[in-house]
Amino acid sequence: MLSCYQQNTDTKEFMGYRAHIIISLDDKGETKSVDFDAATKVKMNSDPKYRVFAERLKDSVLNPACSRP
């Protein structure tokens, strides 16, 4: 089984984290780019643990093995 995302369970509030992302796909339906909405970017800039969470999410979406439809 492919594990595309590893949650940082050292962070006390990790179960409550949510990130809003904007995903662009190419004509094959594979992920081309990922960006965060404004509120997510603000939280990333103010909370280092949340930033790690969001960056891991972004990396998993951009991973070719994990981004196929």
C-alpha cells in the first residue's frame, strides 16, 4: 500500500488541522501545481507546526505516484 502522506503526530492538535489548497491539473489529469488559499498562507506564516503539516500535504499532492486520478 502506498503511503503518500505522513502526519506529524508529535503536534498536539494535528487531528484538527485543515488546509485549503488549489490544485491545477494538466490535460492528463495529473497534478501540475498546488497553492494554498489566503487563510491557509496566513496560518502557515504564524504557526511553524501548521506550516509543516501544510507543506507535507502539498508534497503528497505533487508526488507523481500519489497524484494520478
